Amino acid sequence: MTLFLTSSHTIGWAGPLNPANDFAKNLSASLSEPIRCAMVSSYPDDEEITDRMAWEVRECFEDAGLAFDHFEVIDRRTQPQAQRIVAEANFLILCGGHVPTENAFFRDISLRELLQDWQGTVMGISAGSMNSAERVYSPPELEGEATDPNYSDHFQGLGLTDINILPHFQQLRRAKVDGKRLVHGIVAADSMEHPVYCLPDGSYFIIRDGETYLYGEAYRMQRGTLRRVCRNGEHRRLSPSGRLMPLP
């Protein structure tokens, strides 16, 4: 399996496939022809949002010369067919959205179990990347969540990686939730327990053959300190110890 952890796979909102930091090139190289794609919805009960996302995904990839031979969506309508759809796919897209909502649907369709021996390419988008982790880190994003004593910001994910990311960093860097600073308040406090990689759109991780690579501008929040660990145009290998090694 090859795993892409992206903040966003497009330029802007529903734009073309992003070529920055060789993303389009690397993703294309990882896909096997014919491309049989399954898209897992992050809003499984909202048919309008899901159908719009599906249309945007297909248009984006077709415009990049990566037409799908087969394309199916997994949402509440197709939940009973989830096992078959995943088994027949060689490219799986995990959509962006509200992390806890998507995580609950992943559990509803037993996606973690369906991917145990699955071979192909997985592309996480925002929340989909966050839910790919073994232990998902989901800081509050909706009003009321930061002050809700029952809100849980950690739960089990798909177990495809140990990396926790915060996507859309260019937007969220100065964001507040319930009056609290998201990055330098909430995430900084939580990073005492584990590091969080903050990715602007256009940056991403690739995990394949037991190796992890980081492409593009990225920051690591660890023990309350935010530090840039990679620049645009660079790519680095993440060692098992957590060191990022520069590559040519």
C-alpha cells in the first residue's frame, strides 16, 4: 500500500490537481492502470455534498489526464456494498470534512478491517489524512467543541500511520475556536504528548515500503514549540526516531 497524507490535493477549492512539490507527478506514478477508484464520503448522510465532492474529484483527475476506469462512492446509500467496493478498487480517496463524523462512518463500514490486506494507493484529504492514523488527533474545529467537557480529541483511526497532521495550516495558523487559539493554544498544549505536523495546502507525506517522506513546507509542533521542518521545493525522509533527513 502507498499512502498519501495531504492537506488538500487541489489548488484552491475544487481546483486542478496540485503540481506543487511534485504532488501530481508522484501520485500519478503510484497509480496502476486501469484506475479503479473508490471515494469514501466524510458526510455519508448528506447526498448533495457527497455527490458534489464526487463530481469535483472526477473532474479534477480527468483534467489531469488520470481518467478512472471505474468509480464508486461509499456513503450511507452504498454502505452495504462497502466490502465489495473497496476490494475492487486500487485507488481509495478519503474525503475531507469533520473528523469525528468521518471517523464514525469509517467504523460503520469497518474500513480499518477492510484495509488490513488491501493493496493499492490511499489518498487522504484533510480529515481523511487525520483519520488514517492509528491514534487520531482531532482538535476541536466547530464552535462549542472546545468548551464541551465531553468532546474527545483522540480516538482510534485506520492504523495506516502514526503521523498526526493539522491540515490547511495557512488558514488555521491564527484561527480561534471558542475564543481559544487553535495552534498556539490547543494544539501546542496537546503536543506535549505527541508531535503534530502542520501542513499548508500543497504539502504532503508519502508512506510506502516502510519509508515515510515529507514534501513541501511543513511545521512540527512538539512540546509546545512550533518549528519549520521542511520548505517548499524540498523533500525529506522521516526516520524511525523522528528525525527528518534531507534528500537531494
